Amino acid sequence: MNRMKYRLSRHAVDVMAARAIKEKWVKDTVKNPSLKIIKSPNEVQLFSTINEYENRCLKVVLNPISMVVITVYFDRNKRKKGCK
């Protein structure tokens, strides 16, 4: 996933602000996820451990066709199981 161009949905921008999620974390997760789950042709879930935020597992939901980040949040279930 070299130099992936993506844009943030309005919802993603709103939840990032509400949850103190840095755009750098989203960018790094899109570029180099530790785990990638393809849910459908229109939805890919990308995960990455954010060391500077208590090693929490960030989940980025991306539409790979339009390259739009739909939502972003820290996934509690993945944190318990490991962000891999």
C-alpha cells in the first residue's frame, strides 16, 4: 500500500476530533496496517497498535474503491485479543 491517497468522511473527521485520534495514526494505519480484514468489496478494516496511546488498537474502516475513510475508533475487542 504505497503512498495511498485517501480522504476522510465527515463522520471520520467528527469521531477523530471527539476521540482525540490523530490523523497521523490514521495515515500510518492505512499505509501499514498490522491486520487487514476484507469485509466486502466496499469495506476493508485496517488495524494498528498505537504505542503512544496506551498500546490501544486503532481500527480504520476504509472504502477501497473510493478511498474514503468511513470511520475510525479504538477497538476494545481487538485490544483484548491483540491488534494482529
